[in-house]
Amino acid sequence: MPPNRPSAEEYPVDIVDLQDDFQPMKTLEMVLDEENHMHRYWIYLKCMKWQIELRANSLECFAAYFKAPATWSAEIEFELRTHITNSVRSEKFVARFTGNNHIYFRALKLQEHISRENIKALKVELVMNLVRVHNFGMVYEYFDMMPDGESTLLKVEDRLIRVNKRYLSMMSPFFKALFYGELGQDLEIHELKEKFREMICFIRCLYPHRQPVTKKSLDFLLQMADRYQCQPMVDACEMFMCAHYHEYQKKTEKCFSYVEKFKMQRLLRIIVEYVAVTQTTQQFRAQTYWRDLSEKTQLAVLEFMAKNATRRGKELERRRGVNAHRANIDPVDDQGPPNGRLIGIADPVRNADPRPPPPRYIRQWGAVRHVVYE
């Protein structure tokens, strides 16, 4: 990304209501002037993340992040309302997205209105409606199954987040005690000392739309999962590291610390396989993190290394036997047998040449003397 290009931020609202992520329609209000000649935001429609970039001459919509199958598709209806003096001009168009096309671009003529009407600030309303989505995203309103009156507010860095108390209580005993136990004391607003972006990412990863774990969010998500005793978040982070094992298995010390702290047995299996192949028992015992491992983890690693060494030894013996068997195979009778010395058989009888050598002729003083064999 160029240095002068600002990064996208979430569309600003007074209260971030995470249940709005499940809605198929949203309205964005923006003002184009000399200071704000471009707006770039990201929003959620049906739990899919979309990035919007609005300029005076163009509109760009990008399906931001997801790991969806190649057969996914979506269709969004846009309505652009431009407020010019005392009138409102509306323009509608449809954008179609597929597994091969994640970006939609449309040229606009807002700059002509600004120049013709001599307007310093132009108010624009952008209405997005996700009318169709196939093979991706949430197909139903999850929180319709929850009883009413179960929402509360979390205050993080002087910003408010509206969450569902019952759902978070099912995911974490900390939130259960906070909302229904002695910690909450029937408060309407619960203040948490966290960073806003980290907290909003943590809750979205925990909510049913399952915002994916990334390399950047992995560390602070595990730290927050430990603070809030959230086992589902630990499982999600473990599955992410197992899916990217080719990167994380080389970070042996870091992964062993995760295994010891969060009891990640699937990750332990992957790390043990990597250590057994790349290190010997003596090399593994000489590592700096050896003493920090529990006795159970040490025994698991050493046991797997012993089994791996036994398995490799049996495989070598099997290959050695196969090669020896191939070297001692008798030639087929109806074919000319190869020379025994060429195939490495240490047997004087079998190494004997199967056919007598041809006779040699020596010319001496103009005469030919026939020598049958040497």
C-alpha cells in the first residue's frame, strides 16, 4: 500500500452493535470536500467483510477477507443518493462477485456536480443491500433464536460495543460471572481495560460468523483467551496453527510454550513429528527450552522420537533386503545372462563367464598361428 494512502477503518458509529453484522443492508453517509476527497471504510453484510472506497469520480467495492470455495457468489444492489442544494439525485446499480472476481469498480460523475453547482461540500448516502449470496456467509439470522433483552454494552477505550450476554456467557465463564454473577452487579455498561480493535476482533472471532484468525491477531487472541478463560478461542487459534504447520512447526520454542500453557495436543503432535525428523535425542535435550517443558511433554517427545528411530531402522532393513534380493536374482534362462562382476555378486562360481571367450589369432612372421584359448 502506498505511504500516502490511508488504511481502511470500520465505518464510524456511536455504538458498535455486532448483531448488525448479520444484517443484509446498511446505509453509509459521507461528505466529500477539500479535506475529505476520499472515504475508505469496511463493513459487514451477512457476516461477510466488504471494503468500500468512494471518490468523486469512482466507487470501488472489495470483498475483503475470507477463505471461501471457488464456487461462491454474491450480488449487491447499490443506491447512491447525492444531495445537491435542495434536491436529491439517486442512482442504482448492481455488483456481482464470484470466486474469481472479488472487486467491483464503477465510474461516477460527482465531480461534475461539484464543479457545476460550485459546491464546497457534497453529502452522499450509499445504501448497500446484499440480495443474494451463495455458498458462503450466514444464511440465517443467528440471534433470532436468542431471547430478547439479552444485550448489554461493553466500554473499551471510551467506545461502546453492544454484545449478547447469553452468547458470551456460553463461550466464557468470565463473561458469565461478569453478566450474571457478582462481578457485574447488574450494570448496564461494563468497562474492560483492553484495546478497542483487539477487543472487537476477539468478539468477532468468537461470534457465529467466525472472523478468521490471522498471523497478526494470533498472539493477542491467545492472550485474551487466557484472560477470559475462553476455550473456543484457544481451539480456533490451535486449528489455525495446525493449518499453517509448515510455518509454525519451525518456531519450535514458541509452539512448545503454547502447548504447555494451553494444552494444545494437536499442535504438539505436529511439533513432535518435526523435532523427531530434524533433531536427535541429544540435540533435543541440549535445547534451551528443554527445562521449561513439563515431564509429560518431554516423555511424549522422547517416546515419539524412539518410535520414529525404530520405524526408520525397520525401513532401512527392508530396503537393504530388497536391494540384496534384486542383486541375487537368477537370470532368465532364455536371455543372455549379464556378467556377475557387473552386478556385484561376490561368488566365484556365479561370477564365472557363462560362455567361453572367442579364439584369438596372432600373426607372427607373415604366418597366422591359431590359438584356441589362453
